[in-house]
Amino acid sequence: MCSEIKQIQQQLAKFAAERDWEQFHSPKNLAMALSGEMGELTEIFQWLTTEQSKHLPAAKKAHLEEEIADVLMYLVRLADKCDVDIMAACQKKLYKNEQKYPIDKCFGNAKKYNEL
Amino acid sequence: MCSEIKQIQQQLAKFAAERDWEQFHSPKNLAMALSGEMGELTEIFQWLTTEQSKHLPAAKKAHLEEEIADVLMYLVRLADKCDVDIMAACQKKLYKNEQKYPIDKCFGNAKKYNEL
Amino acid sequence: MCSEIKQIQQQLAKFAAERDWEQFHSPKNLAMALSGEMGELTEIFQWLTTEQSKHLPAAKKAHLEEEIADVLMYLVRLADKCDVDIMAACQKKLYKNEQKYPIDKCFGNAKKYNEL
Amino acid sequence: MCSEIKQIQQQLAKFAAERDWEQFHSPKNLAMALSGEMGELTEIFQWLTTEQSKHLPAAKKAHLEEEIADVLMYLVRLADKCDVDIMAACQKKLYKNEQKYPIDKCFGNAKKYNEL
């Protein structure tokens, strides 16, 4: 397990315990909080063109950094609470995606695997 | 930067390049894809009680691992494309949260900082 | 088509035209804006228990009314832009749901139709 | 209140009661379900360009109709459960938006009101 992710999980556990917030951190609630933060991240890009999204001005970039951090922190907190090894899960999914999206079938084509 | 996250970013960059998918991976599109995956993660918990969410049966847990992986992968891909150091952003936000949520003001209280 | 929904669509079209905002209201952008507002709605409930969510204090209820309005407005604006008859779509989906979820198969059971 | 929306609310209440699903329909759960459906709607547009989103092929349009219906149904169900007059809420918010976004200040400019 990535030691920096483990460190964040420990910092978040301590942060919650110090504030007696454990009571709020059920997986269900953490999924909702994650969802709320996702909305804030999406909002940054909603009126931008594709091209503008590739060249964010400094203020928007700083805002994006915060929202990426918020999403990551709730995600690793949820993984911690549900005993999910987040890195192992990624490698497993990467492998599965290789099978679902063979290069010859989906080169240059963004169709979902069940539409290929 | 966490070497396991850097590794995932490289694997995702290779996966996209091999399939000529770079054209689809603007930050705007990646934010939307992240949003789509968030919906799938939320769905796992929507009808569960708080208590049930703490004790997921094996099938739901396996499904959760996949969705956590999907969200993380799009998140680190977006960070990569926008040149965001995801770990530094987390440490910065953790520090900011310490200021926004002083223990004495929010012990046992889930109010948002602007409602304290 | 519901005349009150048609009226909202006309008010929103006028609001956007007056501000030269048509340029931002592609279906893609409207879907993202809808997503952003969804996050704000979810946030209202994230730390509440199921029981608390049934008895919202006045301030939270007022906030919920605003977020429900925001989501509805972007939804009917998206339907308008994509030429979707929103009421006809609902009746069609209600009928489809009756087929997907026969009473005898899913009484008291929240499983998704493909898990029944 | 729009009689077609009232009709949908009654159909949904009957659908839930017939299946003994009332137990799952707390506002908290409905907000999560709404969130899940939002993800499915977003997914339709994620890899499309802005231009492509304006000219959806028949299959994608049919899919969009279903997802718009799903989002609307959970939204009006949530409004019903929380005793929110959805149409009155929209008119109130439209008025508030007129104040937040005066034409002379935001003509051709998509900035959020607190950035104007």
C-alpha cells in the first residue's frame, strides 16, 4: 500500500477522532460527502470549452487542486472504513479494462465495452 | 509524489495512447467521466441503512472496490492532465481544514465551517 | 406537456438570451451544471441520519427548496435543448419500471432488476 | 402545482407502496438515488464534443430520455417526501437569480455571482 495514502488515512482518522466525528463517518455518509465534493469539482469546468479546460487560469487551477484533494481524501477515508486496498483495486481494474477494451476493437473509438 | 500513484498515471497514459484515446481526455471530459463513476459508487449504498453500509456482503464489497478504483483512476488522470501534485494538494487542504474546523468549535458537531 | 414546465423553459430561455448565455448552454455543459447542482443537494443530507432527513429544520428545508429548484431548472433546460418531452419520457419510464420490477418478485426487496 | 407533476408523484407513491418500498424512501436515500441517476445521465455526454452533444444520434437520445425521466422522478419523489412545492420553489429561485445576475454585470460572462 502506498505509504503516502496510508499517511493521509491516518491523518484523516486522527482529524475525525479529535473532533468526535467518527459518528458521522459511516460508509454511506462518506459516499454522500464524496458525491458533494464531486459536484464542486465538476462546477469548475461546466462553462469552459474543452480547449479552455486544458489551460486553466491560476485561480481556477488553485480551486481545482483543492477539490481534487477533497475528493481524494473522502475516497481514501471510505476505502479505509470499508477495508479496501485502493492500490490493489486499481491494478485489478486496470487488468480488467485491458480485457474489456482490446486495442484492435476500440482504437480511436470511445464506445462503452457493451456497445463495441 | 507517491510512486504507486505515479505508476498508475503512467499505466493510464499508456492505456489511452495505445487506444488513441488522448483526444477524449480533456480535463473537462475527465471531470464528467469522474462524475459518472461517482454515480455508480453512490448507487451501491443508496438503499442501505447506515448500519448495513458498515457490513457490506462480499458481492457489494467487490463492486465497491471496482468503483473506488474507477474513481481514483479518473482522479489521478485528471490531476496528471492538469499538472496537479495530488499529494501536496492533500497536505495543503488538511492544513486548511485544521484552521477551518478548530476542535473546540466543532467537537461532535458536523456543521459546515460557515455555519459554525 | 405540463404548462408550468413549458413556462419555466420559456423563462430560462429568456434569462439566457438576455445575458448572451446561449453560447454556454450546450447539452454537454448543461449536464455538467446539473451535476454540480446535484452535489449541492446531496451535501444537505450527507451527515444527517435517515431519521433526521425526514424532519429537516427550517433553514435546511429552505436550502433544499433552492437546490431542488436548481436541479429542476437545469433538467428542463436540458430537455428543452435536446427536444425531450419530459412528461412523456416519465410515463414511458414508469411503464418500463412496472415490467422491470413486478410486485411478486420485488416486494420489500430493493435489489436492482438485474439482481432479482 | 402542476397537475402532471402531482400525477407522477401519485404514481410513484403507489408504485412504492405496492412493493413495500416506502421503507427505503427516506429523503437521504432519495438524494443518493438521484445522485446515482445523475451519474448515468452525465455518462451519455462524457466523451462527446460540445458540437456532438447538440446532435445526438437516435440511440443516445432515447437513452437520454430515460435518464432525464429517472432524474425527474426521483426529484419529484424527494420534493413530495419533503413537502416542497417544486414549482413555487422554481419561481422563487428564478426571481433570486435575476437579482444575483443583473444583465449589465454578466452579459456574455459565465462567472459565478460571487466572482462578478
